[in-house]
Amino acid sequence: MTNQTQATDPNDQNVVEFGDSPGRRLRVQRQSRGLAVERIAAQLHLKPEIVEALEQDRFDLLPDPVFITGYLRNYARMLGLDPLPLIAAYQAHAGTPKSIEPTRPIPGADLDSGGTRFLVRLVSLALAAAVIAVIALWWHDRPEVSPELSPAATELGPDATALALDARSIDGSASAVAEETPDTATGPVDRSDRDRVAIPESRESPIPDAAEPGSEPGSEQARAAVASPTSETGSHTASSAVETAPPGPSETPSARTTTPAPSPGATPAPAQIPTDPVVAAAVPAPTPEQAQAQAAEKGIVLEFTGPSWLEVRDAAGQRIIAGEMKAGDRREVTGQAPLRFTVGRVNNSSMTVDGKPFDLEGRSRGNVARFSLDPESPE
Amino acid sequence: MFFRSLRGIFSNDLSIDLGTANTLIYARDQGIVLNEPSVVAIRHERKGGGKTVVAVGEEAKLMLGRTPQSITAIRPLKDGVIADFTITEKMLQYFIHKVHASRLIRPSPRVLICVPCGSTQVERRAIKESAAGAGAREVFLIEEPMSAAIGAGLAVHEPRGCMVIDIGGGTSEVAIISLNGIVYSASIRVGGDTFDDSIINYVRRNYGTLIGEATAERIKHSIGSAFPGNEVLEIEVRGRNLAEGIPRSFTLNSNEILEALQEPLAAIVGSVKMALEQTPPELGSDVAERGIVLTGGGSLLRDFDRLIEEETGLPVVVAEDPLTCVARGGGKALEMLDARGIDLFTTE
């Protein structure tokens, strides 16, 4: 109600002043005509409470502004009043109409996937955990490979492999080779150059010949060395060496090591050349005495018929051999067991353990074999 | 596409009530910026030179029924939907250009268009594509009764039933709305144009005289009523006497027009009763308590609310400024365009 209406005498109901509230004006008009609220309500098809609320300006009891304006218009028209001032007066009273709000879903209360979403999340989490666990296991069990000798490098040509090898590994391999064959006649060779170490060792037959006398004491030592391990493994290794000898003397180095024992040193070597073309390059290289000596040391021999690479680490993870191999190369491996091998280009490599051929192909993946080996328990 | 969105920065969002009789455009933050008849005047060039648009809107409406052979004044919308696709596109293009402030940059507004709830998918797609062809960057559709309810100021988001009757030029829509959605809707192809046609037919039948659409509309505006009133109004009109072939003048009164309009009015009342019949009881009781809201130009017909009130026994109120309700409602919906959880809009 405005101040003006409050100022007027509320008992004087027939006086309508300018600025009166719409409800008061309607009530005054209705009472002046002697009409009851019920009759008005019936004519307007409204409930009497709504008509009373209109007359008392109780707009909070009434519905949306559009209805109030409509009711006022209809009521005024019924009483023969001009509805426009009434509506204008009401609109001055009324605030702004309510704005429309979009019906938003309650977050996280999606009926479509409410129950299953949690399950899906759980399952996917479990799957992710499983995948991570598998990767971790694989990583843990994977044999250590120096970054220079990654499998990718093996796919490249030997030159690329050579480039990948750093000087340190070359030095290491060279020194490893040097340590392995300290008592061969290759002593004066420049040891920093691996190739030069390898080539005379494998290709030049005079050298083993020359080494023959020198290796005599070495072979004695080797036999002694063989004796000590075989004291545990027993006569089994010795007998197996003997057994393998007759059927194929050209097959394995160990066979060669056994055959020279009865026969003089240089003779078996040329005889073996035509019998086994695969190891032809390697065959002339070791004289029986030398091979005997090396086999006696530990018994793991690797031979290469083509470009390849090799890395061997001992139990402490120390690199014993690492480097590129060429056709005809031959390496004996000694070290603290178990030894970890990484042999590239398995098709160009062959390996024997105590004279027995060792299946590299079966352990290779993508032509690279990675495995651990304890020579004292070969299987 | 990129340039469209770039130009969109300089274009205001528009809500268009593409009506059979009138097209209204509401610009965001500006209100109603255009209210013109949906009429286009086309000139047929000689020697197969194609067609050119001569006039659109108010100017073209003046030509309606008064054109020479080379010009045709067309109403490209019929019964609330597009009857002539190309001309509708041209008309929309003209209107959008007219309300666009900048003359340098071509308009590329987001447009919300009201469609009759009874329109088919094909009709809706035609409206959408003609708006896109007229330069709209994005086109949204809203059903007319929903837009009308919002424009009337109804709290459509509340869990309360409200009934809206929108009487347009080509169609009349009846809908029950609750929680931002349409519970029931019906659309009949009866509207202001049907009233005009009924008046033309009545005059021809009873007076043997032919009157034009514009004259019929003038009669409707002046003395048309839907419910018998206390006073009888009269109007003098001129038409061509069919027997003599000469223009004659005669007088019509409001009771005659009421009689003439009985058929279309009965159709609308019938659809309202049908809607009330189909309304779920809870919503029906909400409607009974508060009443029915009338919108659209047709509700300006004298005592139309009284007619519905007497026929249904429910309170009926006419919305404020019923002609612009749909466009204003579209404008309010436009402001909620970017709000999440919009469920006011309709798909094709």
C-alpha cells in the first residue's frame, strides 16, 4: 500500500483516490455495486480466496504475474472499470517476474549408467594395473643389454654395429680377449685393435702351429683345471666328451680337443676342413692344443660364421666380452657363473658348452638370443 | 565456416517468430527490433530475365491484391510452415540484414526460430535450411507454444501445469507445459487467416459480394468478436457484387461476423477441450486453479478469452502484448542458449 492510501480513512470505503492500490480500487467498486466476493469468483471462474487475495493486494498468494494481470483485467472489465490503470498500478507494485531456469540434472546422478559406471571404472582400473604389472615383470626379467647393443643395431649392417660400439666396449672386449688368451702366441699383437687380435687368432694357421709348443704347458694347466670341476660333476663330463668324439670329430671343438690327445697336433686340423663347411673358417684356427687349453678353462665356446655381436656379463654384472664379431671369430668365455649372454645374429653363431652344442636358435627372438647360463649346471 | 564464426562476433543473436502473417525478430539485449508482415513482392522480368524481389514486409503487404501482371505479392508461409522455400530465404535474408547494425560486415547471427509443434520433420528442416541460407551461423528451433509460454511470463520450469493457447496467423497451438517441457500439444491449421477466409466466404454467401483478404482482415480487426457482447458494432465495406459485377458498398455488424467465425472458433474450442481431456489429472487441476493463457495475434479478437472461459469453465487470461509473445519468449530462450542443460529446444 502506498502512503496515500494509509493516510486516507480506511473506514471511508467509497472514496477512491489516485494512487490507490489495485486491490483497494476493485474492492471499493465491488462494494459500491453491492456484489459479493463469491459471485465475482463464480463469474471469473476463480476461487473466492483468489478474489480476496486480489482485493487485499496479497500478490504473494497469487500465481505468476501473467495471471494476476489477467485476473485484474477480467475483474475490472466485469465491474466496468478501465483495466489499464489497475494493471499499471499492479506492475508498479510487482517486482520482476521470475526468470526461467533450465532443468539441470544433478551431477553424478545419471540413471543411464549410474550403476554400471562404477563397475566399468573398477574393471578398467584393474586392467590398467594388470598391464602395468606385466610390463614391470617383463622389464625386471629382461636380460640387461647395453644401450649400444640394442636389437635395432643388429638389424643394421655390421658397419653400423661397429659404429654403435663405443671405444670403451672395444677396449673391454679387446682386453677380455687378451685375458682369455694370455698364453697364445698372439702376444705381440696390438691389443687395442680387436680385429687384429681376432684375425690372427682364427685365420692364420701358422700361429697356432707356432703356439703349439707354447701351449703345451697351458694344456697341462687346462687339464688340471678341468680335473677340478669334474671332481664335482664327476666322470659324466669326461665320458660324454669321450663319447662325442668318435661319431663326429669335426662337429664340436670339444671333440677336437679330445681327438688331438692321441694324435699329433697339426694333423687333425686340415683333415677337418672339408668335413664341416659351416665351421670351415673356424676349424683351422684352433689347434687341438689351444682348443684343449681353452676348453679346459671353462668349456663355453662361441664361434661365428658371419658378422655378429656378442656380449657376456658375469654374475656381478661385469662385462666380460662385448663387441662385434666377424666370420671365423671364436670366443671362449670364462667368468663367474651364472653368465648372461646376449648373442646377436644367432644364425651366424654357434655355441658349445663343454663340447656339447648349445641351442642358440631355441633361445633367440628376432635372431637375438638372450639367456643366462651356469656352465656347472648346463640345463 | 571460419569466416562465418568470425563474422558471428559482430552479429547479435536473433530470435525469429517466422509466422504466416507476421515475422517478428527479437535481438538479444535489444528487444523486438522488427515486426513486419510475411509478404514478399516479386517482379517477373521480361524476356525470361528471372525474378527480382521488389518489396518485403509492410511495403509488400500494401501491394497484396493490387499488383500488375509483372509483380506478384506472395506470402511465402502457409499454415505456419514454408510454402515457398526460395522466397522465404530471401525474406529472411532481407529481415536479418535490416536488423543488422553494421553495414560493412555481413551478418552471421545465431538464430532461434519458432516452429509450430505440429510441423513435420521436412517442414522443420526447410525452415532450418532457409535460415542457414539467409546467413545464419547456427539455427535452433523451438516449439511455438513453449516460446509463447516463456514470452507470456509463465514459470515453465516449475513442476506445475500451465496451458497455453497460441493463435497465430496460420495455426493455433494448444499445449500443456511443465518442467520446461511440453506434456501435451496439439496444432490445428486454423488461425487468423482462417478467420479472414471465413469472413470472405460469409460475405460472398450472404451479400453476393466478393471482398479481398485485406478487407476481410480490416473487418476482423474492427468489429470481429468471438463472444456475443452488449454492444453491436458496424463497419462499411466495399466489394465487387458478383451479380452486377460492379463494386458496391454495404454495412456489416459484429453479430454477423461472430456468426461468420463460428466454424473456426468451434475448431479452436474443440482442440482446447481435447487438450484438457488428454491432460494428466494433476496438471489439469493446476490449469483449473490458475487458468489458461492466451497468446498470439488471434487472441486480440474481441472476447476470445470470454469464449474459451465460457466453453471450458476455466479462468482465461490474455497475455500482455500477445502478438510479440512468441518472439519475446524466443528471446528469453536465446539468453539461455549458452546455459547448460538446455531442454527447451527441439530437434528437427
